[in-house]
Amino acid sequence: MKVITEGTVKILLPSLPESVSSDMPVFYNPKMRINRDFTVLMVRYLAKVLGRGLRVADPLAGSGVRAIRIIKEAEGVDIACVNDRDSRAVENIKMNFKENDIEEDRYRVFQEDANIFLRREGKFDYIDIDPFGSPVGFIESAILSLKRGGVLGVTATDTAPLSGTYPDVCIRRYGSKPLKSEFYHEIGVRILIYKIFSQGAQFDFSLIPVFSYSYLHHFRVFLVKDKGAKLTNRNVRENTGYIVFCHACLYRACLRDRCSMLMCPLCGEMLDYAGPLWIGPISSKDVVDYFAKDIGYVNVSKETKKIFNLIKEESKVNVPFFYTLSSLAKVLKKNKVPSLDRVLKEVEGVRTHFSGEGFRTRMDYKELREKFSVL
């Protein structure tokens, strides 16, 4: 048995191969610690907001590390319901709960198909969907099994379709067209949010993103569930739409109806587009502020802190796209690329976690080009 330490817990695994795959006897991906770090922070936030003991679910549990960390590190959890359809994983999960000295009345372990488990055992205050690949097949069951005011955490590792490498797959799977651009990962996150929101909207539920990020090979979003046809209609009107983009001059804009602008207003070229997608904020100020205060009390990795600090900065400018230094320099034919610090000062911008050379600004694109060209 391999012994893995993550956060404040120890996990026993039958093996830990060099290459992570769905064929592992018990699934565990050490590179996804940041994912689980943010889960712990989110559950701690939810317990504080709801002011009562939580019932949480991990329907695709693998080794059980996420649920065990939630119980041990997120105060306010009454019980964790943990599921995996593989009998080897189920036995390993039970072993890991005992290894971490967790009382038996604080967890229940199931061996079911994830969708059957959710629909049979709901309702939950927090549900985590973290599959190997696309989460699409689990979203509806998770939404229907989540309490009003609860939080749904969703991971997508099929980033290539969402980011525009396989547009036909994205259209088929998520019902949205992706876009190849310097902000393609953000487009992918916004398409993922839209997919979850639109599935909830069918039942008059509003799933609103409160914290979102992209890291290495995965996208991660947390959404709060509310209910009501009027509320859902308002979110459809105000927070869903399209992003149009000019590949020639890099102009971009948000539109409710993509057909309302077909040609680039700056250079006259035909505009490309992404969507439908979520064009509203992808992180909540309340959640970001809470994480900023709470992160020092949780055993998270240095990388988690680094990513969060960037998200905290960029959340101050709620613009649904960003720019990169190299793309602007190329389109403006600048031989020397100015420093990011200098650009941020001139355009009143903020960094973005999506790209090391990326920045957000509320400045009009035409004015941005003029300022950038003389830097």
C-alpha cells in the first residue's frame, strides 16, 4: 500500500502509477489537489452562510480523499455520502475513513451508478461532480439532488473541446460553439457554466457561479442553486449571450444576439463568435473575500494560494474576456513587447489567472490599442 498525505489526511492506495488514467484500480490524481483545496474552502464558506450542519455528496469518489478532507477540514459537515461504482474503490474508501479515525456516523459509503446514487439519496447541501472527462452526463441528476441554497462543484477535464480544438464535440456535448483565441480557456469555463445553468433553467432553477478557475488540464466551477421562473428568466436575459471576435484586429464584444453585429466595427472583417455562454461574473465578491480571510486556516498547497491571489485580483474587473501582451504586440506590429506591470498601470488593468501574460481592463478596445501602440 502507498501512503499519501494531502492536507491533514492520509490516504492508502493500492498503487500510484506514473500516468493517471481511468484504468487505475483506485483513482487518485495528485495534480488535482488544488481542486480539492478549493472544495474545502467552498464547503467551509457554505457552512458559514447556511449556519447549520451540511449533508454533502461525492458520487465519483475514487479514493475518497475529497470527502475525508471535507469532514476533517471543513467545520460544519454533519455527514458525507460517498459513492463509487467500483468495488475496489469502495473497499479502499472504507479503509481510508478508518485510517483517518472518522466516526462511522459521519459518513455512508455506497456502490452505485453515480446518477442512481444522487437521485435516490438526495437532497444534499453540497454535491461534487469530478469525473474523468466530461461532467455532462451527471449534471441533471446533481441539480435535481441539490437543495435550494446549496452549492454544486463541477470539474471538466475535456478542456480540448471546450477550448476550441474539437468544436464539433463541444457543440454536440455542450450545445455551444467554442472559439480559438488568446482567451480560449475562459471561453471554455463560460461554456461549462452555461451548460449547467441552462440545464437547471429547464426546471426553473438558477445555478449561479460563485467561484471559477482554469488550471492545467481542468476547468472548475462552483454554483449556488436558487429557484424561480422570474429569477431564471432575468439571468437568461442578463447573463447569457455571445462573445464576438475579430481574428484580424482582435476586437471583441459581448452581445445578447450575435446576429446584431456581423462585421468588425474597427476593420470591417467578418466576426467569429463563441456561444451561447455565460457572460456574467464567474466569481462572487463575497466568496472571494471569504476565501481571502479563510485560506490561511486551511492546509492548502502553495500553488492553490498562488492561483487564488490572481483570481482575487482579476475578480475586481468583471469583463468577460482578457487580452495578452503578445497578441496585441503582434496585431499592432510592435517589435518590443512592453512589460505587464507597465501596461497594467497605463490601462488600469488587472492580471488574470488564465494566462501569465494576460490582463483585464474596462477600457474600450480602440482606446486600448492607441495606448498600447505607444508604450
